Amino acid sequence: MSVLSNGRPGALFDRVLGRGSHAVTVPPMDGPLRPNSLLDQAAGHARVASPDNLTPWRGQLLFSSGPELHVLDPATGALRQMGRMDGDVCAIAALAQGGALAALAGGGLRTVGQAQEPAAASLLADAQRRVIRCPTALLAGPDGRLLVTEGSGEHLPSQWRADLLRGKASGALWMLERWDAPARPVASGLAWPGGVAWHRDGSIVVSEAWAHRLVRIDGQGRRSVLLGDLPGYPSRMAPAADGGWWLCLFAPRSQLVEFVLRERAYREQMMAQIPERYWVAPALASGQDFREPMQGGGIKSMGMLKPWAPTRSYGLVCKLDADFQPQWSAHSRADGRRHGVTSAVELEGRLYVGCQGGGEVVSLDVHAQE
């Protein structure tokens, strides 16, 4: 007879034997995800603190840095600050009419690039009129509808490590008929959804960071896994010129973190007593403080860090085909510094990548990698 634990047959045996959901193994980076140094070899364009939300806009590149908005001209390399919002910008979506929307931590929604004074609204859930305080991605459709991913119903965007370590899937997907209208629910119980895209069949694809996968959600709300068991935590997706997609993975999975995620008492004590930057958790940058946790293989030997060493941070963007399957990828490994990739966008044959951990926007020639 199977032993019941937490409502699932055999879960107690899995915990004792370290198998199933209690395994601490991590899938290897191999095949299309085989490590390389393409991101470290990429051309640098702008040194900006924590560049995020890269978005094509009026032939240029719009992106955020905390509460600031910047515009990069790919033709000249000119960088200018476009404005400053009243909170950290968590997501940006370009609109068909030529403007853009910026979602702020705490639930604010602002127009960008309008001739008149910027308009403001709040992201509200339709039924409860609850403010959606943790927006992580925006996607505007040609018909004016807007998709919003909510990373967590309990934490703000900056508290993503705490959301992972507390182990609750409280994220959601919302749809707005207009940008200033209340949102209606599409899906709930998502494990930190950080990216959203339209599938060619009309369904919606969402990246679940803490579940390490891409899921497709159809018109009836049914879910199916398109790409699972990723070796990192997936973030935003952006369309590629050939009909495929670009997927960002902002940090690598590790056996150390997977082990800690299964030890509740240890996690609670660690989070209560140790500053967040030193938690055993993924990071957008690492190797900057001797107090950071590390695995044995990550220790420098003769002053050098092995490229294949286990690391808390990493740089990774993956090219997917139209069916959301990997084709090739660009990496910044343990000995690199272009880590923490949360957004990327293809523009005029080049892939622009925002490396939050390295504080830099870089670009690759897409056709040279095919």
C-alpha cells in the first residue's frame, strides 16, 4: 500500500530516497543549450545600472533602469534618458498607436512617449478591485487588449527571492480590454510568471520561473507544457524575425538551491537571520562579496575561476523556433560578468540583450549564429 504524505501517494518514500519532486538533480546545459561565451564576446552598447524591459519603439530601443526610462539609437549608439517614473519600472509594452505603457512596482500603469502629459492608471483586478502590485511582463495586442503577468500575489517584484524560497505559486495572468480598464483573470496559481507571448494558434504562452517551464494556456484556461525542466529560471520572451522566439533565463538552477528549497526549517531561519543578498538563492550577479554562499567547485584555484564552475548567477538567452523549442543559445558563464539576462529584443538583424548583473546592454549579429 502506498504511503500518503501531503496528499500524494508515495511522497514520503520520495523524500526519504531523494527522488521525484524531492530530487536535487539539475538538468545539464547541453544540445542547443550547450555553454559558450557569445554574450561575453558581444558588442557593448551602453553601461547602465540594471538595464531591463528592452522594447523596440519607433525604430529605437526603449528600456528601463530602476525608475528611469532610456532610449538607445542602434544606428548611432546615442543614449538618452527619456524620463523618470514615480516607481521602479517592472514591464514595458509598445503600443500599435506609437506610444508605450510602463507598469510600475506597486501596480501603477503609465503612458510613455505621448505628446500630451503622461496618463496614469492602476492595474486593478476586476472582481475584487485589488491592485495588481507585482507586474512582471506586459504584452499589447493589435486590437488594444493587454496581457499582464503578476509574478506573485504576496510579494513585490524586488522580493522575487523571498517568493521562490517561500514556495507558494501565487502568480496570475490577467487580460485588460483597454489599458485603463480593470483586468479579468485568465489563469492563477502560476509559479512566478515572468514572460508572456502569443502562440501562433491564438493561445497564450507564459514562462513560469519557479517551475522552470513554458506553459500554453488555451481559451478555456487549460494548460499544457510546451518546454519543461529548463536548467535555469525563464523570464521574458520576445518575437524573432523568423517567426521564432527569444527566451531569457535570468539565473541558473543549482543543486545547492534545489536542496535548500526542500528544507523549510533551514529556509525560514536563513531568511529571518541573514541579509537577503547572502541567502542561498539565485542571483543576478555574483562573485562580488566573499560572504556570498558558494558550492565547492566555485572556489577560485590559482587565482582563476573555472568557466564551468557552479555559480549563483549566469547569462543566458535562448533562440526558440515557432513551436517554442530550443535551437541555439548565447551564454556568459561563471567566469563572465554579463549575467542576469531578463530581457532581449531583435532589431534590424541584431539581438540586443539587457544584462542586469553586468549593468550593460550588448548585441549579437543574429545571422552570424545561425
